[in-house]
Amino acid sequence: MSLLRVTHIHKSFTAQTILPEISFEIDQGEIVCLLGPSGCGKTTLLRIIAGLETADSGEVTFNGTDLAEVPVHQRGFGLMFQDFALFPHKNVWDNVIFGLRMQHEPANQIQQQAKRALDLVGLTGFEKRDVNQLSGGERQRVALARSLAPQPKLLMLDEPLGSLDRKLREELMIELRRILKAAGLTSIYVTHDQQEAFAIADRVIVMNAGRLEQIGTPQEVYARPASEFVARFLGLSNLIRGTIVTNTSGAVTVQTPIGQLHVATDRAVTVNEAVTVLIRPDAADLNGKDEKFGQIEGVLIDAAFRGKYNRIVIRVNDIDLVFELDTHSMPAAIGQRVSVALHNNSIMIL
């Protein structure tokens, strides 16, 4: 049985529906990320699970117990927010043990759990430090240690890296997953950043306007986005409208404004059906030939070196397609016509 079950949660504020009908489950020890743009209902959903908001209808159960009548302080859940909310007049140790003291834990247990939490986040030896003297990354670790120390049954993190600069966020997102796994914590992580979600989560729940667009592992969500919204949110912009013209044994031909595309698919489609085709940015082989799966020609209108790859934009019949090529495959000049072969495994029907 799943540890946490969210079933048909509905929430409105005045006349606006924030969460129409949300249902999902989380297993013991799993890290699940709620991923979506600002205003899509992620934080509202988190607050309902925590007990800080009340749903209009639906049910949240934890380990088989309905949480509707369980007060916030009795749920045994931990919360960590973007602003860290550290006590500026307390040192690192006093910040970390605050929750344990509020629970009236024995002194020896407070010592043991606080030391373990500081060790998990790599801050052993920082106990007497003034939190005002710490870097942003160190303060984030103190806030995490404070959340870990009471050994919560469920840890909820709302944009915990949002106030840090990009370089520090990239360093800490990997470390954060290690810490959560080392602590064996079941966790819900809220973010609008797909890189954070992919680096930290066992599973990702993509949200849009209060609805669940897709649930899956980071690999599943990126490889097979379930909708046009998910594709665009993940930065996959090569979305072409088309019509099925042939359909034979798992392979279809789609007529599109950039020509006919041949796509292998296990999705049930019919001839004359309108579809959206996703061409992934790694689909292109510059000046290559692959007549079986698709060849397109267009004008190179932009090219930029991005370190590990070259990003190019090709205009085909007034449609701009973005591709990522290895650094050895760079066209000669902007404005020239180029031919691109499309790899079959990088094209899909949404």
C-alpha cells in the first residue's frame, strides 16, 4: 500500500478553481517532485497535504489514516521553504535543535538526532557558528538539518533552492538528493525548474493550471512527454502540426508544413487524424541522408556555441526548428541552405 494517497482533491479560492481533481500516490522512501510554472497549484497542494490549507473536497491519507482531523503539529511532517526562515539570533546548533525542543525530546535524543542531521548535510563542526555569517549554501544546509533532525515521516520542500544563484543551485541539487536518500525520507519537492526536478526526483508530477499533465520518472517524462504543454515546459519547441496519411505496422507518415515525416509509434492513430509531432533537438544529422525517416532542407538563421553542443535554428517554410549538434558539426555561415536528416528515435507523435 502507498504511504501517501491524495484522492480527488478539489480547492477553490472565491470563484477561481486552483485544484480541480488531483489524485496521486507516493511510496515509502520515494522522492516525488511537483513540477510546473508559477501559479499552477503546486504550493497550494503542498499546504493541503501539510494541513495548512483545507481542501473543499477529496481525501489525503497517510499510512492508511485519513488526515482530515489530524492537526498540523500531530502529523509528524517536516516543511522547508525557500527563505529558510532561520532564527537570526540563534547559532547553527540552536536552530537545528529548535524543533526537537518543541517536541520536548529528551536531552540525549536531541543531541543524537541533531548531530546526525548536521553530519548528513556536511556541517559537523559548524555548531557554534552565527547563521548571519554563513554563505547562502550553508544557510540552506542548516535549514535542511533543522527539517531532518526531528526525523519527519514526510518531508516537504517548497522551492528550497530558489533564492540561490544558478551555480550554487546546480551543486546543491545533486547533494540534496544524496542527503534525502541517506536519511531514508519520503519527500515531496516543489519546483518550477525542470533541471532540479530531474536531478532530485524518483518521479516527477508535471502540473498545469491545477491539473496533472504527466506522472513518471525523469527519464520517462523527458523521453516521452505526454502533451504539448509538457514538451514546451521542458524546452522542447519543435512541435509541428500534421495529418496522418499512412499507417502501417507501427510506422506512420505524417504530412506537415515542413514535408512528410516518417514516425515509428505504438500509439493508436488513424489516417486523416490531426496530430502534433515532436522533433527533439538531438534529431538532426547535418548534411546527412536518411530517406527512410525524413530529410528536410531549410535556411540556417542562427547558430551559437553552447559548450557541449552547437545550437542552430533552421527555417523551413516559415517554421523555425531548433537543433543541438555536436561541436564538430557546424555550418559555414548564417543564411546558407542546409540539409538535415532526422533520426527516427528522436521523432514522436504526442
